[in-house]
Amino acid sequence: MRCVIARFPFDFTKGDVMESMKRFKPEEVIGSSVIVGRRT
């Protein structure tokens, strides 16, 4: 996916995003939420 922030283009791939986010844990859902498949 191509994303432009402040006129600077970035290319994101699923593998790159998953690799960079693997050390972070998701925050607990508080308040209203939506369930899509198995994810809240």
C-alpha cells in the first residue's frame, strides 16, 4: 500500500508492517467496539 504523509510517499507491505509491529501488544478495548471476524 502506498501512503503519502506530508508530501513524502511510503510503501507498506504486510510483511514489513507485521515485522515492525510484532514487539507491540494490542491495547485492551474500552468502550464501544466492532467485531470483524475474530478481531475486536
